Amino acid sequence: MQKVIRRTALARNQSQRKAIRAAKQAQREDLKDSLRQRFAYNRIEIDNVRAERLRRREDWMRGPLAPQRDAGLAGQSFGALNPYAMRPPAIPKHLRRKFVNLAAGDRVCIMKGRDKGQINEIVRVDPENETVTVKDLNMADVHFPEWLSQQYGNKTPFQTIPLPIPMDDVRLVVALDDPVTGQTRDVLVEHIRGGGPFLEREHGVDIPKHTRYIAGEDIEIPWPRPDPANLKDEVWDTLRMEVETPTWVPSLTSAPFPSSVLDELRNKYSKYRTRHDPEYVAKKRLEDVKKEYIRESFMTPREKIEADRLAREKLLHENKQGGKDSIPIRPATSSFIDEYMKKHTPKQILKKWEAESSS
């Protein structure tokens, strides 16, 4: 049984090591994909800036002979960004921040860019790429394909929409009471800390479950109040009475499912199971006996004598611990010695021994 337990522990440890290596490999692949997407995203911005510089220099060099760039086939998309600018690349999961301390409805101040210093409300928070979309700020013209514009009922080839802003480029604006004057004023929070208590939110609400504080002051920052979800009962919805009716009560005397279900969900003879049936133990012992028999059948006489010597020393050590000083010869050893002596003893001496033994 100890061999079975040891085999299970070794298999479990090996599977854990494999899982750790696979997780690290997946993290490296995610990081490579993220960097590749980030380089492509930055490449679009760099190409736009470079093309605009070339156009400005050409306009300055040619003067009145400069081409009219807002006309012709490319005139509809002139000065508009590519739709890919609306979706920054995602950050790998193991590199994302643990707590997203911004939510839709928060007032933030932009700290970088042309709208630096302006304050407005967050419309959307994307935790995958850690960006926020602020209402009526960081606006840009984005060119959409004709089929996409027709799908949304837009007649113009481009739309003016707010672009996402990294979370590190905005600061949360919180209304706090001044302890000196007693007046309420807006304060920019440099660092926000997330932690407990963790609260359950209503279904369909995107507000995080954790609580946020001003780092260093431990002043709790309340979350914005979400709009009530517009829920409508449909014919295919399940009745509340059917959902809340308990159909199973846990008990300490009976298992939640038959033991045969566990064998269906997991292999009955799996090496990862910690509780084994007698059939499994007998099967593994038989496998060990077969391996030992195969190993002994291919051993040379010298190896057999050495293995028997080690076994005798082990048994002698065990007997000494139990209060015994000697051990008898194993039947397998005595039979092996008899067969060896019969093969290597001269026939005259062997006949004399047989005669003496018979008399």
C-alpha cells in the first residue's frame, strides 16, 4: 500500500510541475502576442505622424501648387484615424493590475495630451487594456468603412468619437470636505488603494466588488451609483419560485451522489486518486510482482547473489531491531544453491551424495 501511496504522490507532484511549466509558457506566449500587437498599434501612430510631416513639408514647398488633399478618392478619409486606434492591444492577464479602481460615472481629470487639465465623466472602463473613455474629451475623427457606416445609419464616412485613454494618464476627482473651512471642494487623488470589504453587486452592474481608499489616508471613496437595470420578464424566463425552491439539502450521513458517479467523472484506476479501491491496490501489487519477476528472470548469477545479500542484510537489520540475531536462509536462495551445485559438481561426487542420502 505504501508503494501505491508513493506512486500517487509522485504522479501528483509531476502533474503540478507540468502545470507550472505550461502556465509559464502560456504567460510568455501572451506577452509575445501583446508586444507584437503593441508594436503594430504604435506603428500606426508613427506612420500617421510621419505622413503628416511629409504632407506639411510638401504643402510648404509647393505653396499654391500643393494638391488639394481633402478631395478626390482619398478625400473622405483625409485627416481621420484608422478604426484600429479605437482598440488598444490587451495586456496579458498576469501583468494586469489587481484592482481596477475606476468605474463608469466617476469624474476624472486628464493629465496628458491636448485636453490636459479638463474634467469630465467616465463613460466606459476596459480592464483588458486598462483604458478609460471620457465623455466629450480626447475626441478624434475615425474613418469607418462604408458598410459599417450604413449598418449604424451614418451618412458621413467618418465619426467624431472619444478615444480611450490609459488609466495612468487620468486622476480621479473626489469631493472632500475641507477640515479648516468646512467647504466641499474637488481633490485630485494621486494614488488609490483597493481592498476589503468585498460586496456583492446586482446582476448586470459593472462596478467592482472591492472597496477603494485614498492611499496613505485610508479615506473610503464611494463608488458611483449605477443606473437601475431595465429588466423585463419574458415568456422563456424561469420563475423565481422554481429557482428559489431547495431541491437538495446537504447531509453528513449520505453522499451528494453515488460512488459510481465519481468513477464516471474520473478514471477508477487513475494514478492521481488518493483513495483507492481494493481492486486497484491488488492490481498495482500484481504489477509490482510481475516487474520483480521479470527483473529477476534476466539477472545473472552474480546479480542474484548480490540482490540476495542485500535482502539478507536488510532483513537482518530489521530482525536486530526486533531483538533477533540471525535469520534463516530463504527457500529461493537454498533452491538456487542446490541447482547451482548440481550443475557444477562432478558426477562421481553427486552420485555418492545421492547414495548416502538414499541409505
